[in-house]
Amino acid sequence: MARATTTSDAFNAIAEPQRRQILDLLKQGERPVHDLARELGIAQPSASKHLRVLREVRLVRVREVGKRRYYGLDARGLRPIHQWVGGFEEFWNETFDRLDTYVQHLKSDANEGAQ
Amino acid sequence: MARATTTSDAFNAIAEPQRRQILDLLKQGERPVHDLARELGIAQPSASKHLRVLREVRLVRVREVGKRRYYGLDARGLRPIHQWVGGFEEFWNETFDRLDTYVQHLKSDANEGAQ
DNA sequence: TTGACGCATTCCTATATGGGAATATGATAA
DNA sequence: TTATCATATTCCCATATAGGAATGCGTCAA
């Protein structure tokens, strides 16, 4: 099997750095495509493709005004990610302790072996 | 260009559901590979491959005991993700309001047009 | 109507994937 | 030493990229 689609969920969608940049930019408000493309220094078709992915996973919404399409943030899809990652909050502090404990285990094992 | 490597950063590494499951399981403590494989219902080589990815992005660490390799959580790499996603916290609540405001704009525009 | 603009889509290609199967590697037990 | 167990690695393949280039398409201005 191949890798999961970028549009399969928000996790995959935000794995791409440029798409994260787009979301960051949209914090300031809605923006048309060429604006985002220029800001990111990428070609317009690339921006459109990234935006399509973000649209399909519902992280952005579009408002059409004349020939422009204003993309805006819809951050609700990020909430599950925040929650999942947040489930490790107690661990990324504890990890150091664990590593220390582990190292101490090693040392005491070594000492016992030496005795 | 192709997609970014799964090992390019933690964002890409955790885009794969099974790797997230592995991390979830490791909250309970260290586990050998066959244990994880059985728990996830996948073949041992698959587990080893996923663990390799997680190792390369430093989300897990290994402790070798005899022929077993106990994989343990190193959640520190999840912190940047939590922070980045957390930067949208004010938006995933506000988004509803924005959408409402937007809809009202549309309505008022329509009314003005009708006048 | 025509041309220009803003954006989406399509075609193309190199690349990395995840899984299955087979095999290599290393450690332990007999 | 040899058989066995626990893991890692390799080879295979179908698949989905991301970007560049070209093009389609609707909208607006002249």
C-alpha cells in the first residue's frame, strides 16, 4: 500500500510545511490566492493545489468575490490534533525523568554486576 | 517534487495512524516489537518499519535487553506540534462567530442590493 | 466583443511510501 | 555448534504526491 492521502485527514494535510504557512497567514484574515502565493514565494497553481487540500479536509473555507476567491481559516479541524498531541503533555516533561531513571537503572545494574 | 519524507519531521511521522497508535500504546510504558505488532494486528516487519520512522524523528527510544528491544516514548518532539496547533486555539472557537458574521454580511449585502 | 485577470485543473515526472514476502542479523538456549 | 527466537532489512509493487508548464474557465474592464 502507499502512503495515506494528504486529504485523508488534517494530520496528513498539515504535514506539508507550506500548508502550515498558509494556515499561519490566514490567522490575519481572509486572503485571495495570488496574495498567498506571493507571500509564500510559490507559483499560483501550487498555491491553488495546497488550498484544495486544505479545503478538502475543511481547514479553510472560500468566499467568492468577483474573480477573486478569498480563503479563510476554519480551525475547528485542528482541535482533534491538539487534543491528541495534548494527551502526551505529561510525558514530554516526564520523559527526561524517565531517561534519567533509566540511566540510573543502567548504572545500578552495572554496579551490581561489578559487585 | 514528491511529498516530504515521513522521517523529515514529527509532523510527517505522526501523519500515519498506526504510528499514532504505537505512541498511544507506549504511554503505558516500554514494549518490545512483537508486543506492539500483536497489539496493532500488523506484521512484525511493518511494526519495525514504523518504529524506525519514529526513531529517526526521535519520538521513541530503544532499550536493548537480550534479543528484545524495548521501545519507549520520547514525547519531547511532540511539543513543537502542540505549540503550533495551539496557536490556533483562539480561532477554532471564533470560527463559528466568523462564519456567522460572514453570513450576516451576505444577508445585509443582499438587503442593500434589494433596496 | 475582446483582452486581461484570477484561479482551477490537467498532464508530466521523480520520488517515497506501506505492506507482503523473504532474508539477514544477533542473541539465547540446548 | 546448532536450532530458535526477536528484530531489522531488503526487494517487490501500486499509489499519491509536489512542482512546473500549459491550458481551461469565469469575471471584469474597455
